Amino acid sequence: MQPVSLLFVCLGNICRSPTAHGVCLQRLQERGLSEAIKVDSAGTGDWHVGAGPDSRATEAAAGKGYDLTPLRARSVTVQDFYDFDYILAMDRQNLADLQAMAPADARAQLALLLDFGSSDESEVPDPYYGGDDGFGHVLSLVEDAVDGLLARVCER
Ligand code: 4NP
């Protein structure tokens, strides 16, 4: 069976989407699903390409047992729309930017990550210019939504 593939997307690919990427990798490993479900993350912007996640994101994640340190930022490419089954945007601006670059024959389904969560919030707020609290909030929202997403994907 072909693996299902998931791409998490934010603006810089150093805070929110690597958090989702790291949480998802760990969930998949815990459940023995690492071969069945492939995960990556990317940014709509290119300022941080090649950089590791923001240290505030890495620290918040490490506090709950997730290792973001191997991840490196990259930009979304048109090829991603053919390579992934689901592209999950962190906020509405990310989603609009993805919709604007999507080829007409894209294979990927685009959605907001929090559509799969149980929170009242519909977007993962950008924590980059805020305080450290923002990173803990991002992590909680992302954990909840990744669990919902994996439950949905595993129903397929
Ligand atoms: P992210 O956060 O989109 O969650 O990775 C940001 C990272 C960098 C910038 C903005 C948001 N920036 O403007 O450089």
C-alpha cells in the first residue's frame, strides 16, 4: 500500500509547522505507523531556509518529549502539490498562499490543521513575535489537531 503523506505548512517553517512535524513523527513512531504515513513541513516564505527550528519552539517541544532538532526549514514547492495527499496550513493566510500557488491538477487536499482539532480556535497563532507562552499554546493546539488528523487518516 502507498504511504499516506502529510505536509504541515506555516510562514517561516521554524515555529508552528516544525512543531506539528515533530509531534506527528513521534505519534507515528509510537504507533508503528512511520512507514504507512510520511510527514514533512515547509514554509510559504523562504527567509529561514536551511535553518533549524526557533529555539523557543524546540524548548517547548522538548519539555513534552518531542525532538525538533533534526528538522530544517524549506519552502513549499509546486511539486509538493503532486507529492502529498494532505497539505495542512496553520492559519488562513498560509491557506490562501497555498491556494494561490496550487496547480489546477494538484493531488493534495488543502485544509487548516485545526479543522481536525477539538479546540474552538481555527488557526494556530503565529508565536514568532510574541512571548514564550505562545509556544506552549501552539504545542497544545497542534497536539490535539494532529491526533484528530491521524484518527481521520487512519479511517481511510
Ligand atoms: P512560523 O513563524 O511561520 O510559525 O515558522 C514565523 C517565523 C518567522 C517569521 C514569521 C513567522 N518571520 O517573519 O521571519
